Amino acid sequence: IEETQVLEEVIKASQMLAARKIGALIAVERNANLNDFTDEGIKLDSVVSKEALFSVFLTEHQNPLHDGAVVIQKGRISAAGCFLPLTNNAHVEKTLGTRHRAAIGLTEDTDAVVVVVSEERGLVSIAYKEELYADLDANEMRDMLQGIFAADADDVETGAMSIVERFRSRRDPATTGTHERAPGGDS
């Protein structure tokens, strides 16, 4: 599956999970190898589809895969039930849970992008470069992910930074390290 299709499936799955308030953590590898995190997980080697991602995070029937993160490598779901490092950043909002702290933690050590779905609030966030961009709808996710995963190597950082700068304008001054949509913000 090509990169755009993979990202589209991640977006669709995230929105489905958020609508049902099912928590999720999906790490997408970029340049830094994530094998250290998949080695301890449950190997899958599966096509990335919204159905596969959705089913991994269902808690029913003693599903052992739902704890931890799914890691996508080279356009495939390589493993599930992976544990990611938690951030130690003292400036990260104290109210953030383990999923969000793990998402930020992975982006402190790698260039991965991590999608987080909150089971409490049913909101989708993206962690990238030690920052968390919260309360994103499908279009905002698409814009941000496409900016980060720009096809042209020269535009990767430029494209990512321009989209990140756009989301920085939503920064909530009370929450360092977290970017949220302003009330009544654009969609």
C-alpha cells in the first residue's frame, strides 16, 4: 500500500475509535528504525486497514493486543502490544495519561509520528517532535500527516514545519507541550 493510503487508513481508524471512545496508540515509522519497540510486541505483518487497526484496540474477549501501541513500518502493521518509552519532560501537562506520555516519549527519541486516541474524551491527537497536537478532526489529521510525510525529501522538514507552525497557533498557554484547538476553532 502506498504511504497516502496507509495514512488514510490510520485517519479513518482513529476517527472510528474516537467516536466509540476506544483508546489507541499508533506509531508510524519514518526514518528512525522502531525495531527496538516491535521486538517486545506481538508480530503481525499485516496490511494497514481501518478494520485491522480498529480490531486491535477492542478490549472485548480478552484481546491481548489492545494494550500498548501498534507500530507501522514500511507501510505494514508490523507489531501490536508494543510498549513505548514514557516522557520524562517535567513541562508536559500533568493531566495527560500513559498513552499520551508514551506518544510524546517516542517522539523524543525518534522521528516517528504517533497518533493517540483518548478513551476518556474520544479525542485524537498527534505527537511529533516532542509536541502533542490535540483534538484534531480528520481533515486536520490529514493536513498534518501529509505535511510531515511530504514526498519530496527536500520538503519533508519544510512541509512538516509549516504544518506544525499552523497547529502551534492553537497553543493553549496553560499547557506547555500540548497544542489544542481553540474554542470555536476552524475545521
